[in-house]
Amino acid sequence: MASVKVKFRSSTVDGNVGAVYYQIIHDRKVRRLPTDYRIYPSEWSDRSSTVVTTIRSERYPIIISIRENINRDIEQLSKIVKRFETKGLMFSVSDIVNEFQRYEQECSLLNFMGEIIIKLKQNGKIRTAETYVSALNSFTKFIDIFKTKGHYFQGNEIMLYGMTSEIVEYYESYLHSRGVTPNTISFYMRILRAVYNRAVEKNLIEQSFPFRHVYTGIDKTVKRALPLAVIKKIKALDLSLCPALDYARDMFLMSFYLRG
């Protein structure tokens, strides 16, 4: 029977953050599985083997996020052990660690989207691949901003199972604050939703409908064509004293005429 425990290793430098890691024991073999979670000694409880904090702490949001991630990691490690045991297969501590790391790679939003983009390009869907790259770049920039608000991520990104309604709504607000149009916001949301649903179909994550509170429709585009009266005014302008503008006006009119 394999066991998984959460452990904390203090920093060798007083006052610095220490590291959380998982201790996995099976067949009298012990293996440490490191994490990116960094906490101060005061944020760790040896008695309960968990991270602790108070609502008054400045790091409260970060610690809560770390605690949720740890609980999710332990749940996944337990599932891996149970799956090995149910199949009756011989397995080692390294097998548990390798399977967990493989799962983490697959559940990385950036990695998962990256694989989809590669497949789209291989299938000749270059334009679709470009739209996915655009959405990925936008969301990556958002993650960098969101991290400064006190939310914790695995490394520099978010996992597919970490795509919550809260994060998606924050992303929508982030886009609005930067003057992004509703149709572009919807465009990004629909792409991310498609990626999320594909992960659900592959049984990587469970469906939690994180996009149900954000806009994914299509607004009617405002007509931006110039009225005929404006075209006539441009044509009638006397630009003889500005050769560069005169030439630019002629090129514009030629383009307009050639398009019928």
C-alpha cells in the first residue's frame, strides 16, 4: 500500500520561504516529489501537515490558492495509486511520480493549447491555428497580471483544472479594462471554451462550466463604410500644394474605384 504525505522543508536562510514537497512511500521505498509552492515557516502546521494562514495576512489569497492546489495534487496522486492497485499491476514509487508528472504536463493549459495549435498547422488549418495563438498570447499576458493580484499558479501558468468561473470572469474584466471590443472578447472566450471542452472529452478534467457567466455571443458589427458624400468631398479637395497628400488621395480613390 502506497502512502502520500505533504511535507515542508525550511530554507537554510532565516526569514526566507521554504518548499512544500510530497513524500511518497511504497514497498519500503521513499521518493520526494518537489513542488513550486513556497511558504514561510509560520504558514506551515506540523500537526496537521498543511499550510495555514489568517484572513488578516497579506498572503491570504496566495496561501488559500496553494492549499487548494495541494489538495488537488494529493487527490490526483491518490487516484494514480488506486488505479495501479485496481489493475493489479506491479508498480514502484517512480511509476507514481512519473504518472503524476505526465498528468501535470497534459493538464497544463499552455501545453495543451500548444499541442492543439501544432495539430491544426499539420492539418493545414493555418488561419485557425493563428487564432488559437492569438487567444493563447492574450491569456498568457493576463496570467502575468493576475499573478500580481495575489493568485498562485503552477510555475508561470494555470492548469486546465484551475480554470474556474472566477478566473474566467477576471479575464473578461481584464479585456474590458483594456478597451477590447465585445466581439473580440467573445472570440477569445469561445476559443478557450473549445480548448477546455476538448480536455473534458479526453477525461483530463471534470466539467465545471467555467464560461457560463461570460459573454460568448456575437454583437452586430457597426458599419464603418464612408458615406458617398464624404468620398465626393475627398475627391474635390485641392491638394496641389501638398503633393504627398495629393498622391495619397489619388491612391485611395483608385483603390476605391477598382473595388467597384
